[in-house]
Amino acid sequence: MIRKAEFKDLEYVTKIYEDIILHEEQNTKYTAFRLNVYPTKTTAEKALNDNALYVYETGGEVCACIIINQNQPDEYKTIDWRYKSPSNEVVVIHLLCVSPDKSGAGIGKKMVAFAVDEGRQRNCSTIRLDTGGQNTPARYLYEKMGFTIAGTNNMSIGGVIQHNNHLFYEKKITGCRKILYLVNMPDSHPTSYSIRDLVPQRLPPG
């Protein structure tokens, strides 16, 4: 189950961050994460306070997390995006992390699909993210799910870790819900309208 994170989840999210870093110290290093530098509990806490932190829970265990918001890092301004969506129609994935002992279980795919749907619910037309060029598992996942590389550049990860050869991905969100504004004037002809009675209604995707 994917749900909004709660305060009680902070220790579990922090442990996922640390477990990934420690696992990579003993195995192949795919991320640029650094222990006690980024990401940290402070990173998760800020996302929680911004209402942007989500977790994947199964059997009472939180084993994955993701940040979904509409905040594009400064480096995104340097990319020649294929989809020229206005900023209010762009949703961004940050820090998709799966506990190492749950790797390969398809959780990452579910989290990305959830993020795309979250963008759709927000009436966004594009979803963007970034990852290191060396992060082959992440690249495979995103490309398999229809993301394409819009450009490359250096990146200040979390504003604290400088990283070269960073990749910037995007995907068009299909089936966005469009807003239809219906107006109604009580006790009048059906074709009469009043701004006072303006009510937003959502159309089905398409």
C-alpha cells in the first residue's frame, strides 16, 4: 500500500536512506548519497512537513519512500525539455528509495506509477525527475516506464553534493483530467448562468 507518510514513519524512511548508503559501500555504488550528508532525516522531515512524502507499506513494514511535489531544482531551467509544460503542470519525483532487501520486488515500478497518477490527479501534463548517469537500475526502470532523457548537466544533489553526468528525464502524462466549470442559476431557465453559482466539475480522463 502506498500512502502519505506520517510522523511515525520518519525513522523508517531515515533507515531506508541509511541502509541504501551502507549497502552501496559494500556493493556497487549507484547513487551519490553520503551518510549523514544527504539524504537524511531532515530531508524526510521537510518533505513530510510539505505534505510531499509518501511511503510503501506491506505487512506493517515501511520498505520504500518517495517525494512527489512540483518543485523543480534550479538545474531544470538549463534543460531543453521536450514537453514545454508550464510549471503548474509539472510534477516531480525526488528520492525514490527502496530498501535493499526489497530490491527486485517491483516496488519501484509501483511507486513510479503512483507518482504519474498523482500528477494526473493534479491535472499535470508532464512528470520529470533526475538521476545519476551511473545509476543503471534507476535508468532501466524509468526508461522501461516510458521516460525519456531530455538532457544532461551537472547537479547539486540536495544542494550539498556536486555530481557530474546527471540525467534529466521526462514523460508526458496522458489522460489528464480537465476542469469543466458548470454554472447554474436556481429557479431560472436551464440556459441561464450566474458566476455566483460557478462549481468546478471534473471530467473523466481523456
